[in-house]
Amino acid sequence: MTVRAQEETKLKNSNFSASLELTSKYMWRGIEYGDAPVVFPSLNYSYKGFSAFAMGGYATNGSHQEVDVGVSYTYDWISAGVSDYFYPSAVGEKDNYFTFKNRETGHSLEAYVTLNPHFAPMWLTLSTYVAGADKNLKGKQAYSSYAELGYNFNFKNDNVLGLCVGAALNKGFYTDYEKGFNVVNVGVKYSTKIHFGKFVLPVSASYILNPYKEKSYVSFSLFLNS
């Protein structure tokens, strides 16, 4: 085997991957972040059901910054994980990444479980912020909780139409810490791939409705994967 072939084999067997996403409107669980296109670079690692990631989010006009890290484990059709979200542009005086005291930190730590049953291309996610900057109007831990149910319709040539409905389960940041259960995210997403000879470019378009905030959005994204 040549040196080049050995190098290619090592790359193919790597558990690491990198990706880059560019989206025209950054939407997450029915919430708008920033007022300009956002770039998301990410580094991922996976091994025998275990996954870890580090992702950044940077608006092209500087209106939003984000650094997320997390770990998860998948067994059969159940995944459980913990993610840390940090928004330097939003935390003001808490803009110190290494401040982890619960009353002072700008980090928000979330635990979640996702179910992907074998009998249908659907998912159910349940998540709760368990520590960090997620504080209610009285300054206490809010434990903002969210549930999302979704279904994918798979078509030929890797075309996918995804539908989802997400709801805030308590008085948390999804409802500005003022209201309890409310539907905050109704999404329709169509994903496809554009072919340029041997080069394939994954793209998607989404329509997002937030009934609680009475707002709707359209977003377009493209992806580059290693």
C-alpha cells in the first residue's frame, strides 16, 4: 500500500468530522437569534454510540455570537445528552467563558433525551435547562423545559420533508418567563441536494411559525461536510 493510500485509509476511518453551515436566518425552537446571516462551524467526534461536538455561531454583522459544546450517547433508538450554550454577545458583564458559578455564569446547561423509534421516521425530544444563566423573573433557576415531536417524509434522491411541533412546558425563556405551557415552534423543512458534477451541496429551506410570539420566518441554509 502506498503512503498516499495509507493516508486516505486513515482519513476514511477517522471518528472526527467537520462541517460548515450558512443560514440566512438563525432560528432555534421558534426563537430568532441575530438579524443577519449566521455561519456555523462545527467539529464532531463519534465512537460506538458516544458523540461529542463543539460548534460556533457567528452572525455576519456581529449581532450574534455563540459557542456550544456537548456530549451524548445513543443506544438503539434512544439518545441522551448534555449541552452547554454560551452567548458572548448576550451576556454582558457575564462575558467570561471560565466563570461557572451558577449565579454568575453566562453558560446555560441543558439535559435532553431524544427518541427515534424504528417503526417510523419520527422523533420526540424532551429537554430541560438544569443549571446556569436560565433564571426566572425572581432570579431563581427556571428549569426551562421544551418538548418537540417531528416526522420526516422521505422521498427519492435523499429529499426530505420534515414537520415538527414544539412547546414550552413551563414558565421559561421560551415564553419570556411569563407563561406556562405554550406552542412556540411549528416548523416545515425541506432538505435536498444540488449536484455540480461530482460535487454535492446539501441545502434546505424552512418555514417557522411561533404561535406564542405571533411571528413567522423563512430561512434558507446550505452545508459543507467533511
